[in-house]
Amino acid sequence: MMIKQYLVLIPVMISLSACSTVPIVPEATKTLPFILERDLAGTSKASGVFVNGITGERRKFNVKLNGIANRNQFTLKEDFAYEDGERDTKTWVFTRISSTEYSGTREDVVGSAVIKSVDHKVTLSYDVELKMKNNSKLTVHFEDVLWKQDAKTIFNRAIVSKWGVPIGNVDLEFKTE
């Protein structure tokens, strides 16, 4: 009996997983080249929001960033300040694999992130282990796209999913200094 219930869910999960795509970059920005280690080097500030796709709840935050390039590695330290008072620090280490690909690690990333740089955008695909309020852990998947709006503005859009089903999204706007 239990197997039948799971078999019924398979077509539903497949159709829902089609909704989990990489965020789309606006057409007007496709002429501005974006290079991760050049455009995020030095200090910058960002403000963003996570929107829970299930409850509609919004969680705003600000980030102070510091990027340092060193040969084939780029380190990006992120200091988060959430509007509810929570603070957190994460550090990405991106290693260039080829002219268009990187691998990336961060404290909460499971395994390595896959990063691709193509002309006007950088895409990231990775799993994150989130610590929940009850001390349990939840692993979710992120599909990010970063692109330049202008010389000093970078946007980051991410779709957050679980089992291929979108559960939220993040919009973040960077201002480089």
C-alpha cells in the first residue's frame, strides 16, 4: 500500500521539478561582462531578501563583503546582518578550473559548488546545510545567477529548492566601492 502512495507522487514531483530552473538574467544586461574575481574584488556592500515560497515570509539582510584574488583562487568573505538581529559570517573560496569554470567551497556548502562564468553572468549550483531553530539540519539546493547592472551594481538571484521543488528565492543587490 505504501509503495502505491509513493508511485502516485512521482509524476507530481517530476512536474514540480520543472519549475526549479536557473533564474533568468534581464536582456538589457547581457552586454556587460561579469568576471567574478575582478568585479567582486575589494570591499562591497549588499542588501537582499529571502522570500519563503511556501509561507510568503520575507527575511531582509545586509552583507559586507571583502574579495581577495590570489593566482587561481578568489576568496570572498561575507558578513551577514539580518533585520531580526542575527549575524553570521561565511567565506567562499573559489578555485579556477578553466577559463569559464570554478569550484567553490564554503563552511555550510555540502561538497563543492559548481560555478560557471559565461560572458555576462556567473552561475552557481550548490547544496547548503542549514541549521534550524530546533538544532536539526536541512539540506537545500541553490541555483544562483550573478550579473552586472552597471559599473558599480551587481545583482544575484537565487532559487532555493528541496528535492527539485522550489521553496524560496533570494534577491541581492551589491554596490561595489
